[in-house]
Amino acid sequence: MFTTYISEIVNNPQKIIHFNLDGIFGLYLSLSQNQRDILSHSLRKILNSLDNDSKKRLYLVIPETARREMGI
């Protein structure tokens, strides 16, 4: 499921504007450490499978604080 969302964001980054990224990140932070670790691991795995151009485009839309917290 995450792979589909990430592919859509990479191909159409303007769509992410419609999401409340601060709210989504707030929800992420409200999870237990174990749950955050599982999500972060899954996201890192997906990101590592992307080509460099896709990674660069995705990094442009992910807030710095979220990247740091998730280890990406």
C-alpha cells in the first residue's frame, strides 16, 4: 500500500499539497516506538528500491523533521 502512495507522490508531487503533512506526522509521533519503527523500516525499504531521481523528488516533499525522525 505504501509503495502505491509513494509512487503516486513521486509521479504527481502536487497531489501531496492536499494532505495535511503536519497532521500525518503528528499521528506518526503518537504511535508507540515499536509501531514507528515498523513504519519507518517499511518506508526506508520502499525508498531504497526507488531510482535516484524518484528519491530526490520524494525528498523534496518530505519535511526535514519527518526525514530525521524516520531515519530517511
